[in-house]
Amino acid sequence: MLPLVLIAACLTALVAALPAQNLSHDLGIEFEKRGEELPTLTLPYATYRASEYEANGDIYHFRNIRFAAPPTGDLRFAKPAPPEVTPGVQDGSYGPSCIQEVPFSLFNADELTNTPIGDIANGVLALAGGGASEDCLFLDIQVPGKAIRDPDGHRLPVVMWFYGGAYTLGSKSQLTGLTGDLPILPLYQGTGVLKQSGGDVIFVASNYRLGAYGWLAGTTMERDATPNLGLWDQRAALQWVQDHIHLVGGDKKQVSAWGESAGAGSIFHHLTAFGGTQDPLFSKAVIMSPAFEVLFDREGQLEDTFQTFATAAGCPGGNITCLRAVDSETMKKANSKVISSAVGGSSNLGPASDGSWVRQLAALEYLSGNFWKGLNSLIVSHVEDEGALFTSIRIDSDAKFEEFVNQIFPAYSKPDVPDAVFEKYPATNAKGSPYKTTWERLKAFIRDSTFTCNVRALTMAYPGKTWNMQYSITPGIHGTDLLSMFFDASISIGNYNKSVNLNLIPGFGNLAQGYQSYMASHAVHGDPNMDRSVLNIPPAIYWPHPSESGDTYTNVLKVGDLGFTLIKDTQVSADSDSHCDFMIEMTHALTNLNGYAPPGAFAPSSIGRYVTEEEASANYTTPAP
């Protein structure tokens, strides 16, 4: 692996050091026939022609710019390497999505894995994202025309988008097709936000490795490869922005990281990288429904997941050299196998403790002050009903709820941690239980443990810097806020500049444009209020920072069917509705009971036996760089 990485790095550095006249063009934007040809963007390693000019909005689209070398062969399970020099002009037509898989087990439908229905679902997703391959580290850019025509005269703020998809599926161009000529749905193109900004924002969307390709962890990965590779891929895309965005009139000092679900959960972990000591390369953020499983048992469950994958790939024992030589079809089958091996209703992949980038569960890093303090401002949101989409109707009794909880926690935590969960989320027949059905009980536990308590952690960590939102437009379930974020009433189809009116739901377009005005204002100014659409119908009201109210927050913006209002949000409470203080106690216990606490970041837990600070860190190790 090392020689290939060094050779690629040296080649990139050599080309970058050459005088500009030795390249086909100077670095930056060039129009071969001004007004007739789409412009080209020359980077130190390749030249890319814009794929489309959207006259409605004056936006240039550059698609499928490579930001890292193909993570194949010796680079499989390795940190992203610099892209190789590519001659000629690239037209952006090649840029597959990363290999992906619908996590049917997360929805308690694992029997659909490797069936015709499952294959069709995965095939449609891959096709809609431009095909799927391990060679997938590409990004897209949408740039206002004024910056393309005069890049030296502009320094526009930049938005970097990271998609969701349970860390196993998704794409920067999800549902827009291979070239964008016939979009199924404009995910994830930032044209709506660009238009709301008045052409004052550049929008970038990046792929990152998924499933077993990007999120394996455990002791073998720590020793012989790199865990949490999806985070490293995202970091490489952010570094690309730092290195090259000025060539299209962007300002590397004004970068906002935006993400939803897994993308938001990733940003959550960029802010705690290496105990909060690594500059995340962005100064603002929009974090929508930050989601991730509690993955912490480095020597146990995380290593077991890795070994399940390695065995399915034909490399029992987990030899990394063997895994790097496995053919692509076997890799896909092993990826499917490990995803479907998760406990029904849960996931076994995503940001995981590794003693390095993710030293411990990220919520504990925020609580102990080990997070990046240089973030200037952020919008943090959740939808009204986060848990519904992930709550299984199969878990239809208190006994099945208890079975599920016992399955997701490691042996060393039993019975103390599961028993504490059963007490905090009491059975439906228990005296005073707030849950009429097991479905409600499970939904509350999933909401708190996976979504809304992450919102609270960020709000507590960055007092006076957050704006909080609850997205409640019907049906208010997970992911529906994407419809407002990426709404554009007039989408141009490919190079033909033919517009399609997507404002099909009366009133929704106006709500979405008001929503986007907050987002665009935040990207430009770091404040959602400065350029909000006060003349919109319904108007975008003044949105204050949240205020503490008892054990929760008020002045939270509710985006509802009839417009924008301010509410008290009990879903991010310490204990009145959600149980976020309990979640902190639970994560402390899961960390301490098996000795996974980083030295200097210990805090006792009221759950389980008493653990000393020395015992709490007994099994903590930092992998070699």
C-alpha cells in the first residue's frame, strides 16, 4: 500500500509544482469560445468541462470531479490518496456512486436481502445515482455564473453537502441519474438554495464510502487498516475545497458543512475528531437529524462485525492483504452479508469508537469539552417524528422489546444497562407508564438514543451559537425535511435549458422557499435572520437562539404546514419527554464497564457497578498512526 500512496502523492506534488505554461491551461476557469462553449476548470491533476449551464438562475454545474484516487486494490480499506494525473478534458459523464445496499435489517425486513425485491431496490438506487463502483470518490459543484465569469473578483461562501442513508446507501447525485439530463428528483442539487442566496453561494456535494467499504471498525481494522473511512473520505473532500475552491470564486474560509441523517451524524463526529483537536475545515454547519448507532465495543461487537464480513469475503481471520485482493462481486456479497447480520431494527455500521478519530462515543466528548471550539454558528434540527420510520411492528410486546434491547448491548453490560433501559422506558402494563403500546415505547427509545439527544448535545456544547428547529410539515417523518432543503420550483433538464415546474403541492413551494431563505442566509452571514424572506407567504419570522426552559428549550423554530412559529421543544429535554440525561448515563456505563474511556475524559455513571477512573481506561488504546 505505502509505495502506491507515496508515488501518487509525489506525482500530484510534481504536477502542482510545474510552471502554469507546462499545463494545457493555466489553473482555473477558461472559456474556449466565450458565450458558446461550456467553461473548463483546470486543476493540478485534471481538467473538467462544466456539464451544464442552467440559464434559469445563472448556474454552472460541474459533475464528477475526482477528489481522491480510486480506493481499490492496495488502497481498499486505506485512507483516501491524492488523485492521479489524468490527461485530456473530462466531461463529467463518469462518476459512479459508491457501492451501496439498502439496510433491510434496519427495517426488520432482512429476509429481502439477496432476493429479487432487494436486488431491484438496490439496482434502482445505483442506477439513479449514476451506477455504483468502488471507484466512487467524486464531487459535484454548482457555481453562480458571476463567479465563473470572474473568479478572481469573488470570494463566495461555500456549502459542502454530505448525504444520509444509514451509512450504507446514498450518493451525492441520488435520484438525479448519470448525467442529470433527466432528474427523477433534484437530490442533492443546491440550485434552490443558490437562487435564494441571490447567487452568493457555491454548493458542493461529495460521495464517501459506504457500508463495509467505509465503516468497518474493531481491533483488526485499528491494527492493520483504517476504521471510519467514510469520515476520512469526507475530510478529503473538505480538503479539496480548501485547496481548489478559489479557482471558481469560492472562499475557503467561509465553508459550511451541511448534512442530514448519516451526513449530519458524520458532521457530529468531525467536530469531535481526535478529541476535538482537529480543525474540521468548516466554520459553520447545518446538522439535520444527526443519526448514528451507539457503536463502542472495540474488542467485542465491532470486531465481531469485521470478522463476519471477512469470513463472508473468504478471508477468515480478517487478513487485510487477503481482503484487498478479493474480487468486486465477492466484496458486494460480503457487504450485503454484514449489513443483514445486524440485529433486526438496528444497524452495525457507522461512526464507531476506534481510539483515534472517534476516541469514544461522541456525546461524551461533547460533555467532557473535547470538541472543536472554533465553530462559529450552526443550525441543528430534527423532524417531529424521528422514530416512526425505524420502529418495527414486529416488536409488538414488552417481551420482544426487552429481547431487542438485550440483543443490541454487549454481554459485559448485562443485566445493569438493559435493566436501566426497561426502568426508564417502562412496560406498557407498568403503573404510570406513558406508553399505551410497545410501538410507542420502542419509538421513544429509538428517537432518544439515535436522534434527538444528539441535537441536545450540540445545543449544550455551543450555547449562543445554535439555532434550533423542529421540522413538522406533514408527515413529519425522518428525511422529509430534504424536500424543503432541495426544492426548486423550476428545474432545468440537462443541457437543454427546458424547465420543469415542480411546485405541485399548493403552498409547499412557498414554505420551502422560506425555509431555504433561512439556510441561505446562514451560509452567507452565519445568521439565518439577515436575509430571511420576510415578504414570503408565509413570512419567515425572526428566529432567535434557543432559551433554556426547565429541562428543555424554547424559541425553537417549528416549520409547520401553515408556516413558521416558535415552540418549546420537549423532544430534546433532559427528562420531561425525551430522556437525554439518561442517555448520557447509559453511554458512560457502556464506556466505563469495559474500560474504554480515554484518559482524562472519565466521568462516573449511576448505572451498573462502581468503576474507578483507572478501571474505566484499562482497555483504552490509541492505534499507531
